[in-house]
Amino acid sequence: MILLNPNQYDARRLDSETAEIMRRTIAFFEAKGRGKLKADDRDQTWYADFLSFVEEHQVFAKLLTPSGHGPVGNREYRWDTARNCDFSEITGFYGLAYWYTWQVTILGLGPLWMSANEAMKARTAAHLAAGGIFAFGLSEREHGADLYSSAMTLTPQGDGKYVANGSKYYIGNANKAALVSTFGKLADTGDFVFFAVDTQHPAYELVQNVVNSQSYVAEYTLHDYPITEADILSRGQDAWDAALNTVNIGKFNLGWASIGICTHAFYEAMDHAARRILYGHPVTDFPHVRKLFTDAYGRLVAMKVFARRAADYMRAASAEDRRYLLYNPMVKMKVTTQGEEVINHLWDVIAAKGFEKDGYFEMAARDIRALPKLEGTVHVNMALIIKFIRNYFFSPGDFPVIPRMDAATNDDFLFEQGATRGLGKIQFHDYNLAYERVELPNVDVFRRQIAVFKEFLIASAMDPAAASAQAKDIDFLLSMGEIFTLVAYGQLIIEYHTMNPTELSTDLLAEIFDILVRDFSKYALQLYCKPSSTSSQMDLCQRMIAKPVPDPARTERIWSEHVFALRGQYTMNP
């Protein structure tokens, strides 16, 4: 099975120690039960029980302590993106709050593990071993995540001593974090700086929880908080790189939370619809219901296999191969927005049932909206992705084929400083290598759409006046970026299929590309309608619009063998 099923958890890819962590985590939530899960959500109960479980079994310590910083010779302690994806999916499956405390801990750890401060790293490892969680003090109330405008200051006092003053806003875990990695500026030079603060210090004021949630997303203020050299993590360019690189490493998990949420919601929606009789027929007999479920399933499978393949590129990254810096923001942006589409499809089927307080779906419908919107995820990441268009289409490089990266090893390169510099110079392998490996009608249609889009890019560059204006038109660029994103999305999905043909079958691949052809046409129409689009661009947009090649027999096989086959496969312990 491609989708997570806690009743039949597939741990074949994992080493025995990691498999045990995942099984224990599933067992924790199943023992808790849906009733208590929902009650804690409604009552906004801090998840102390989950954090006690994490401490007892050293879950965060094992998963988030890079090799060399945990117990000597213990291979369980490593930073392994492949297994971290699994844990993100499982926690998202049961509830966004549980994923969130894990996610924010990852963000808080980023500047700590990237630091050259070895004593602080030892302190960090000790806190993890004691069950500690961490926080990432980056954004501010007035400036959001605009690092240039950060108002948090660190003022030198002489003799290697400083005082920190300022506030941070929307900082998860900042009520209980063992350490908060805090970003600011040196008051005398204006240089960027990261330093660590203790939430229990009297100069640390926990102002409020700024959200109406079980999670604690804090506003905190530092009042002449004393800092020494021992608390400083990085300065100048290193601090800047640590901020951006932490976001790259940590927010990749947004997509995996969406995958987990959608999977649980799918099981619940299917079970409800399969039992529901309307006008003398099961709801699942209606053609439009089957279509909604099949599209939801296709989109969900595409989300997971793309994210899994993107993780391969993260794990294989090096100074010479930084292709992950395209695929990573796509997991944050594309996968999370697809998650909204999946929930919309399912909600159109189950209708009012999706509001009921005792079901998981009510929670999923609310939480799925958060993931694309965290710190402007979609807009920020699309702006990043657009920087890669030129090299992706017109200047491919030669790279070895990246295999499936499931080995139980530490991901050393992810903590290298400077990994986010020189984005315009990053090259990619020729996307045609993937598209030419499969012969399917809708992949052929999609390739023709790509060819026209490439014509669109060339024609746009040949009109300097329009190109200059459109380069400043973010609305136009966002729609153009959506089409570019689809090309890379389809590419990695095909790569996954060619490496795992029994897991992602030809039928499933064909069904996914039926969806992608339609999405390409939708974004082409949006681009056509933009106020700044030129007449030549509009003509090319019309040529991008295409209809998928129907295959009713294949669609019926997908329905019966994959989609409807999920009924009764999983229900959470009540």
C-alpha cells in the first residue's frame, strides 16, 4: 500500500530500531483513542502525555540528534530525513498539534546544530535526551519573517557579555522549550546574530498564546536578558544562512503533515460514504462521487510519491548537487495546496458529516488550511521556485541518477552553511529524461503542453518591454510558476514510478497524469486572463489547454482495486 495504514504499518524500508519507534508512536495514539484525541483538541489541552511518551522512549532524541552528538556508537541517534518523513506523516495522521510540536522542535534545532558552538551542541543533545522540545525565534509581530527588519537586539556590555531586548511573535513551543534559537541583530554593528535563550529565565516573558489552539504559539519578550559568548550560535552571514537553511530543512515537513491528515480523512470519508444509502443506492454508486474520490486518491498518491522522491534529493545533496532546493519548496507549497484539494473533494462527498464534532474530519478540514499559509508558505516558496525556471528548461546539467535513499545514515550535508547561496547558478538534470521513459496517452498530452509552455517562455523573453513589466508583476509570476511547478512535479512522480513500478503502478501513473493535464489547462487559462498577458502569450496559453485522453476501463480499475478497496481498512480506536 502507498498510503499509511496504522493497522498494517509497512516497515520494510526501515531498520529495526526505527520501525520500533514508528510502531510505538502508532500504539500511543491508538491507545489514546479518537474520543480522547478529539476531547483534548476541543479543550485545547497541552499534549503533555505525548511529550512524556517522547521522553520515555527517547523519540525526539533518537530522530533529531545528528550522529556524533548522541551516545557513542549508538546508530539510532541520527538525522535521517527518510525516517523523519515517516514520523511527520504519522503525527500528522493523528493530529496537527502533535506534528506541530515535533515540527517546531526541528526548526529550533536548526541553528543549534548548524552552529560552531560545540558546548551548546552538547547542551542541546542533553536537553533532547531529557525529553526537551525546542523553538525557533524568528518572526516578529510587525515584521513577520522579514529578517532584514528584525527588531530584536543584542547589545554588547563588554567582557563578552550582552543583553537581549525585543519581542518575537508566532513562535511555537515557546512556552515550554528547553532552548529558543533567537534571531536578532547586534546593536552596535547591525550584524545578524543567533543566540539561545531559556524559557524559564526570569528575563524571559511569555506574553500570550496568539492562536486559539491546543498548540502553544507564543509571543515572548526578552527584557535585558543576559547573554554571554557561550549562548551565541552564529553571527553575520552564518546567522543569515542558518535562518534560511533551517527553514529549508524544517518546513519540508509541512507537506508530510498534509499527507498524514489527508490519509486519515480519506479512510473516514470512504467508510461514511460506503455505508450511506441515498435514494435507494449507496452513495459510492453515484458517478460524481466516484470521480471525487478517485481524484482525491490520485492527488493524495501524487503528493506522497513526489514528497518521497524529493526526500531522496535532499539526502543526496552536496555542494555540487543542490537540486533539492527546487523540490524542497515544492513539498512545502505544492503538496500542501494539493492537500487542500483532497480535503475539498472528500468534503464535497460527505457534506455535513464533515462538521460533526466526534469525527476526525472536522479537525482535518480545519487544520489542512493552516499548512500552506504558515509564514506565507505558498507565495514565498513560489517566488523562490521561479528563480530556477531558466536553468531548469534551458541549461540542464549532467548528474548521476539518484537512487531511492532509504539507508540508515546521517544526512550530514543538510547542516552545511551556505547551502542556500547562489540559487541562480543551480542546474538540474534534463526533465525529458524522465518523461521519455514512459509511453502513456496523458503523459504524451502533458509533454505537448510542456513544449508549448517552453515556447511561451522563449516568446516572453523576446519582448523586453513586456518581460520587464511582468518580472515585477507577482500575480503574473505566481500563475506562471504554477505551470513550472507542474512540470517538475510530474517529473519526480515518473521517476518514482520507474524505480517503484509495483508500488506506483502504470494505471495509477496514468490516472495521476489525467489530473495533471487538467491542472495544466486550468493554470494556462488563469495565465491567459492576467491583465498583463500579451496577445502572443494569450495565443500560447490557448494552445496549452488540452483535454485528457479518457480511459474508462482504467478508471474503473483504479476505483475498484485502489479507491473503493480502502473501505473498512482503517478506523481509529474510539
